[in-house]
Amino acid sequence: MSEDTNQGAAGQTILVSGPPDPVELTVLKERALAAAAEGIAIADARLPDMPLIYVNSGFERLTGYTADSVLGKNCRFLQGRDTNPAAAAEIRRAIREKRECLVEIVNYRKDGTIFWNRLSITPVRDGLDRVTHFIGIQSDITLQKMAEESRRQAKSELEAVNERMRMELEMAARIQQTMLPPNPQIFEGAELCWLFQPCVELAGDTLNVIPLDDHKIALYVIDVCGHGVASALLSVTLSRWLSSQPGMHCLLPRGSDDPLHLDIVAPAAVAQRLNLQFPMTPEIPQYFTMLFGILDQRNGDFRYVSAGHPAPILIPASGDPSCLPGEGFPVGLLPTADYHEERVRLQPGDRLYLYSDGVPDTRNADEEEFGVERCRSLLYQNRYLPLPGVLDRLMTSLNQWRQGNPMQDDVTMLGVEYRGDPRFTGS
């Protein structure tokens, strides 16, 4: 590029650019091509097999081949056994159709090592619109491809782990379901039916119905704080503790020489024992709420203890529905907590519902809770339906209330209909 100089008004020297010098411009272009980081190769489309007529130093650095060793050859010498056929076929089609193309292709260096080449091919036309040359620009994207492959492999491994965990969680959920009592369960003086819908694979809720002797039935609903594996493990552990089987703990009759005499642990004492056995600690920051009771089929006497759990709902055969007394500390929160027993006398036809807070806490799209009052009203309105039908109606109403939003908590309810035991009433 030539420059002229003129003197300004204040005597300054002003550079004035003139027309570019063709020779100087040609040299500049050649230097730019040679200095480019990418590999640049030019093939002559007018000659048989389109040999290379120019490669820059970037091409030499990328491929390991010197210019003298490749000029006059077709660029396909960079391909090898692992070159992806689809990319090679696309190059051939673009050259045949005399158009641009951009491919990512596996190539080989002179020393035999593989590299990923992002190859851009552009045709060059003369004044008569005839393709005379093809310019290929090559970029080494090996590191990028390695990173992509690492991400794909990590994603595949993560998906495999997730699938294995999903299968294990499903198996654990099935095992957890097998620990629930028969549904419904019919005794001489009562029918019991339950609803159990975890919000995730494994539930922190659990329930059970346990015959203690020929006329007494223990029943409970437990809600462990949190969700997932840790909560489910504690709920399963509690279901083992709350058992009348030999080797278990809380419900075993206390020692007696008379095998016909059963000294059953009272509900408040059950809560007291569990509170001492399962204290919340920094290492295990878990607690649970519980409604545990014993129903006497002879007279409808229901003795129960509430440990921070929602109060039972009573739907009488005649009269208005009500919530029974229920208070107390959740189990595990306070080592010195004291638990008190409550009592209600059921009449034939009365229904009693024990439930976890996932029922009233179900929220709609406006974050409005379903609520205890709405739950009690629904149970009362459907009191003439069979017990399983009432629980089905409740679950349907909860799902409609959620309006498609995911469940936020486990939903559990245990319904009891007291019928009166004819063995003791003489009917």
C-alpha cells in the first residue's frame, strides 16, 4: 500500500492513502494464508482427481505433512479406517454438485494419530461461473469431540445409575406395600379399609391393623417427617416395632404365667416407649407423628393416643360429624414428653377415620389447602356408601383439588366402621 505525505496548516505531516499496490496486496494475502491457525488447502477442480495446489503452514501443523509431500495429491489421503463414511459421502456429493459443505470428519495425521477435522469446503468460480478450485478450511476439534464424548459417556452412566435406582426404588416400594394389612379387613365387630398414596416412590407414611386377641384390634397411622429412602426406612422400622409377634417390642403382652391372660401395652405407653427408643439427634434428625389406638369389639371402646398427629374424624351413624380430641408432641422431638390416652365409645354404624396431614394439606393451583373441614364434610356426605367407596371418593376429590399439580405429601387414611360384635352383644 502506497502513502503520500502533505503538509497541514500547522506544519503537521498528514499521511494520505493511495490505491493499493497489487504486488504488495498479493504478498499480504499470501502471508495471511500462511499465518492462519486453521489449515487451508486449495485443490484444482480443472485437473483429474482435483490435486492440491496449495497448503498453508496451518495445514502442515495440523496434519504433520509438509507441503512438498502433499501437493499434487487428492486430499483424501487424510482419511482412514475410522473415517465416518457419511461425512466422506457428503464431501463427494458437494464436490459433484459444486456447492459448499461443512462436515466433521475423522482424519489421520502423518504419524497415524486420529484427529477430528471440521472441514469447510467452498467452490471458487471464474468469470463464466465455472468452478475452477475448491478451498478447504480445516479446524482441529479433537478436544471438543473428546469433551462431547465424555459428556455423552457421563450422561449414559448417569442414566444407567438412575435406571438402577428407579428399579430399586420400585422394588422397595412394592416391598413396602406388602407390609400393609389386607384391604378391606373384616372382623366380627368391625370393618377396616385404608387409602395409601405416596407422593414419591417410597412413603414416609405407614399404617397397620393388628389383631391383639379375640376381641381387641390395634390400629395406627404414622407420618415420618420428610420423604424418600430415609423416611421410608424409619416407617418400616416402626412397623416392625409395632407388632404383636414374638421378638418384636411395643405390643407384646407383658409377662404372665397364664397364657390365656394378655396384658396388652396401653396406647400412651406405646407412644412413651417409642419416644425413648427413637430420639431425634443431629446425626438422625427425624421424628414422626402417630395416631395409635386399640378398639374393643365387644363394646366399641376405642382408646387412643395422639402424638402430634391430626385428630381422628368421627362420622356417627346418627348425628353430626366431629373431630375427636388429639394433641401431644411428635415422637422423638422431646425426650421428656408425656403422652395421654383419649377414649371414645363407638356405637354400631359409627365410622372413625385416622389420617395423615397429607390429606388436609393437599393444595390446589392457588395454594389453598383442602382442609380438615372439607375432608370431614366429604366423609359425612358419603356416609351411606360402603367404606371402600368413601375412600375412593376422597382420593378422587383430592386429585381434582390438585388440578394436575404434583402431590406434595403422602396421603394416608384408615377408616373403621364399628358394627358391634354379635359374640358379645348376643344378637
